[in-house]
Amino acid sequence: MTSRSICAAIAVATITTAAALSGPSAARAQDFFSALFGGFNARQAPQPYVRMPFADEAPAPRPAPRGEATSRGGGGSVAWCVRTCDGRYFPLGATGDQSKEAACNSFCPAAKTEIVYGSSIDGAETESGKPYSALPNAFRYRTEVVDSCTCNGKDHFGLAQVSIDNDPTLRKGDIVASDDGLKVANRSAGRKSAELNFSPAPASLRAKYERAPLMAAD
């Protein structure tokens, strides 16, 4: 290789490296609830659905079963539960036989709520077509903490805990972490009258989660 070819190769490598390092250095700010419940929209391989009955948050959004409309617009739209006293919001997944309004209220019973639909909160609208941004307190949570504005009656950020026995989003095959180990839900989707019961998770599944890395601990 001639000295001219070597110089050209070094120049190309330098330009490529500079381009790779010139991207945004800071992640885009996200709403607290959206970030907590998967609002970063990272493309990841599907993971088994694990529900923690002691958690104080809403379930992560999940695709609605075939035949269940996610929103009035269909397509890629999402139903968002909005706390109207400060505009905080989080996405709602499949709610079974329970309406979106009822599911939203069950997670935020201490405040008035509104449902808006859209692929993102910026373009979301109510059933009547009113944009989220036109709600009286849209995005207010970004600039102040509103007194007495709470979902669970205790703090500004937590949601009300929903009993696993009353969880309308629970589907057959969902994994639940209980005091005596992982369990698999045995209730058919869409059958409100079906009795909810759990069976021990198979050894292969338990082994998978036993090997999972610990991300945080109290």
C-alpha cells in the first residue's frame, strides 16, 4: 500500500469516528411516568411479562388482544391516562373487560382523570377531539408540584396499588412474583367470570429469572 493510500485510509477512519461521536450527548427529557412505563420506546426483544404484586406502579403498556380496540383511532395510537390537576400522564395497555376510564381511575382514584388517545402525548386527543395540550393543566407538572395533586392519596408520584386479584389486564400465561416464588396466571383473556388461579412456574422459567442480574435493591 502506498503512503498516499495509507493517508486516505486514515482520513476516512477519522471522519467516520468523528461522525459517530457527534450525536446528541444528552438523552431527551421524558415525562416521569412515561419513562417509568417504557416511554423511551426502545426497540427491544419481547420479554416474558412479570407482574410484581408489591409494586406501587401501573403495569407496563402491552399490546391489546386481537379484537380489543386500544383507542378510538386504532393503528399505533395509545390510550393515555391523564391526571388533570397537573397534567401528568401514563399509557394504558390492554384492560380486558374494564373500560379505559375505569382502569385509569383505578390507578389514580384520588384525582380527576381524563383519557386521551394518540401515538404520543404531544398529538393525543380526547374522545371529543380536544388536544391534550388544550387541557387546563397540560404539562403543568413540569414547572411545579401542585399541592394535593396525587393519585394514591399519599404522594405526588406514586399510583394506587391494584390488587392482583382485581387486575383486569392479567392474561393467561402472565408471570406473577409471589411470596413463595413465580406463578403463572390461569385465566382466559376476556372471560370476566373465569376464576383466577395460579400455578407454579416451570423450573426452566424459574431458572431464567434466578439468573437475571440484580439492577437495584433497597
